[in-house]
Amino acid sequence: LHTPVIQCIRTHRTNTWWDEHLTEDNASFLKKVVTEEYKQQTTDKLNPLKDEPWPRHEWVEGSRRVGLVAVKLGMMPVWTKSGERHVVTMLQVQDCHVVKHLSKEEYEGHTAALIVGGKNVSPFHRPEGYLEVFRNAGVPPKQKLTTFCVSDNAIIKPGTPLYAAHFRPGQYVDVTAKTIGKGFQGVMKRWGFKGQPASHGQTKTHRRPGSLGPGGDPAKVFKGKKMPGRMGNIYDTTHGLKVWRVNTKYNILYVNGSVPGHRNCLVKVRDSILPTRLENNKNPPFPTFFADGDEEIPEDLYDQDMFQFGEPMAE
Amino acid sequence: MNECKCVAGLASSAAAACLSSAELRSHRSALFSKEQVRQRSLYPRTEKIEVMLQGPGLQGTLLVMNRGLSTPYSCTRHLTEWHVKSSALALVDGQPWHMHQPLIHSCDLTLLTFKDDDPQIANQAYWRSCAALLGHVLDEAFKDEFSVELLKLPEVPVTAGAFCCDLVLDSRLDSWTPTEVRTASSQTLLTFEERAAQSQNGTVSLYRCGDHVTVSGGPLVARTGLCSQYEVTSVHKVGECEWGVLRRAQGLSLPLNLTAHHNVWKMLRKRAERLVRNVFVCDNSVKQVKARHCRQKHCFNALVSF
């Protein structure tokens, strides 16, 4: 048997880091130029009305609109008017832009899609192909790109900025993010097995899975049997989270409960698909909230049930 | 005389309009080879000269070379492979000297690379060689029936942002504008050979690269393999002259050990697309450019002066 000979082509390593052949003042000049360019691009896109926006339609029952990409900041407590305490996660929307539009035919044949990008990032550590999409949209390069399936009346022109006021208090959202990686974990932590008692004669068996299946009849272990393995670092969604408060000055969403991911990770936020929560998601800002519109919204928007400090308490 | 004829033959290409470009090029190349053979025959007996090497790590090395035959390139061959690959230009008694030009008398030799403390001379020579290459590329770019006449390679400082080449195209191409300006990647390692041809006005240096012969104002860089990124950025119409519409083609290039990140390259390229006016080394005269462009000029200025 001849083992296949792996051919290696020895080449010189030609790519280097961007700083390598530049002097210090060159590097700082380039960084400044890049930030100025980003600011210029963002201000150019601030008035969607000016550069031929796409037609805006009204919200119809059954239409799906875009979501946002946000940064998970942390958690804090919130009280209702009846005195109950809940915890909320703060998600900040930093530099969210619509980057590309894929029509029904391009995407999969059923719905159109919009690709949205999150936080701005420097162009020096990204490959050329990645930066091309952003150059076509006229938008600074982003750290995370997500696709949202969208109905045809909710499409937005690439380059429009998206703000936190896209969601209003009282709505329910689904949040998707990459969970914290726990590494190789045993069956009790990974799948929530009960394990075995700590004492009363147990020999070397306290956290093991125990039996693996029925016995002689199948005489095998079924596929998909829950066993120890690598846990975390996968995308997971938490459904049906209520939005308690929206801060329009800093673009922060206060979302009920906890959200997958570590602090400062990028999450995907969209309208909830749970059938029991569809009532609350009626008449949202459609297709999105535009900052140059006529409506003036206050800096903070609170949910009706939320207790705001300084109000009289109902005994 | 033989020399005058050859110079006249190379300069008056307007008279040879009936020949196609490929024939012209082979004719010029044949003339160059003849001249090369003639100059070699000026030293029938090999005489020895002493070459003293100067430079970091090489002080006081004495090499015994042949008069009229050995070039600074052959001196580097006696040293290490790194010297051969990295030296772009040589300084003979303080004068810039092409790597493949033969040494005539005993002298001091310094080898220049792009990464020295003061690479101004090497950079300027690199710029000149890129302009010559641009001429070569444009010569070959058009089909044989259209005649391309390269007028001159203006001496542009590196800080201007792009090297340029003035040319006159065939009158049939008057309305031609470049739709797509693509990169010209010269992958083959062609050597620039040089011979000083004697003419009535003094010495004129000719350089040959592959099949193409150019006249240049100063020494060129050793070989084309030294440029890593090379792009022809734009072609502008500058004016009219007695032969036709005068155009200026511009390009941008960086040497092999100074490859730029794709972002940095894009910014430099955007700058190289703008028309370069005949501005010479005096920096004060460039104040007519707007503030933003001035900063970009400094960018490249510092990029080159390591």
C-alpha cells in the first residue's frame, strides 16, 4: 500500500501586520484618518431622507421586521409598581447599520433577508473580502454580521442606521448569542443529571451518568445519548424577554431576565416569535425607527408596570 | 559613426512609423546588444582593479575585480546571498551607480538597500525604475498596429505620490479613455542592463529590461523582482503637442521588503490616481494642495524615509 504523498509548496510568508513597515507617526496618522473616515461615513448616513430612501410601508398583521445587534453590558434590578423585584439585562446598540439586502430569490426563495452589522471595528485586522461588503454600503466595517428574515414590506436601504428606539417598552424580544464556553464538562453540569448519593456505600460513583439505556433488547446505546462533552460556545436563544425600559440617548435596551453570553459580547435581538406574546408586539415602529422623523421621543421610555423612583407608592 | 547612428536610430521613432511596435522593439534590442559588445571590446586585456567595500559590517574588505567587466553585482556575488538579493543600488565614490554597470577604475563601493537609515537615493532610483517599467508595460499593452511613443519619464520625487510616464498614442486612439486600469504584475526577474553610449552631447545611459530599451536620467534599480506591489493607477490627458494628444500615465509601486497592508495600499492608490503636476523636490511649493491631501503626502513621505 502506498501512502499518499502530501505535496508541500514552500513559500515565503508575505503577509505581515499592518504596522510593520510604517513609522510611528505614520501609524498614528493612519489611525486618526480611519476614525475620521468612520465619523464622516456615519454622519453621511444620519439623514436617511436625503439619499433616496426606499418606500416605508405600514405595519400589517403577520409582517416581520428587522432586529438589532447589541452589546451586553451587565445586569441590574428593576421594581414593579406592586413592589416585586425583577432583574434586567442592559443591551446597548452601538453603531448598528443595515449592511446588505438579499431579495427572496437570492436568499432562499421564501423570504427576503437583511444583513445587519454591529459594533465598529478597525479595518487593519480584517481581510479584504470581508471589508468589501461594507465599502459597497458606505458603512464602517463591523465586528458582527447577522441575517434577519424579513417580510417584503419591511425592507430597508443598506446604510440606514438602527437605534434602540426600534423596540418599545412592553414588547417581547428573543435574544440570541454565543454562550460562555465551559470546556469539557461532566454529565451533571451539562445535562442536569442527578448523579449518585455522596455516602451510604457508594464506591467511586458520585457524578457518573449511571445506566446508558434499556438492556438486552436493543443491546445498544441510542444515538444522541446525553453524555459528557464540550459545553457552551454555541449560539443559543432566550425567548420571550420583556423590554422594561428604552434609553434613547445612549441607545440601551433593558430586557427582562438573563441573556446568553459574557459581558461585552454581541447579541442578536429580534421580535419574539412566541404565539402568546404576539399581542404585545402590535404596531411597532415599522420598518424601523428613523431618527430624522417628526416624532419627538423623550430620553427614557418606561413600561407601564415599572416603578420609577420619585413616584408615590401604592400601599 | 557607429555610436551616433545607434542613438539616432533609438530616438527618432517618428520616422519608423511604418514599422510595427514589435519590430521596433527587437530592432532597438539588437542595437543595444551590438553596443554592449562594442563596449566590452574596449578592454581586450583583462586588467585588475581594487574595489574597497564600505558599509556596515563590510568596512575595509578589499576585492580584486576586472576592469570593464565586473559590476557591483559581481562584487555582491563574492559576498553572501543576502547581499545579492537585497542590494538595489551601488554608490561608487559617492556617485549613484547601477548594479550592472561595469566598474572602470579602482574605487570605494557602498551597497544600498531599501532599509538603510537614509534610503533617499535608493527610493528615487526605485521610483525611476518603476517609471521605466510603466513605459515598458504601456508599450506592450496596445496591439501591434497602434504606435505608442514614449516621450519621457519626468523626474518626479517620491513625495508626489505616483511615478509617471508621458506618452503619445496613435492618432486613431485619440478618443480612447481607459475603462479599466489593471495591475501590471511583472513576475519575471528581468535585469536592467546598462550601457553608457557616447554621443555628441555627452554620455547618455540606456537601460534594457527584457526586450525594452529606455533612456533614463539616473541609475535604475537592479531587477524587477524587487517590486512586490505594482499598479498602474490612472491615465490623464495633459495637453497637445506636435505628435498628438499628450497623455500622462501614473503608477504606484512598493518594494519587496516594504509590502503594505491592503488598507494602506488602497489609501496610497487613491492618492496616486490624482494627476501629478511637475513639482520638484522643494516641499514648500506643494502648499497649493489642500490640508487633507497634505497630510496624505506626509504619510508617504514618512513611509519611505526610514
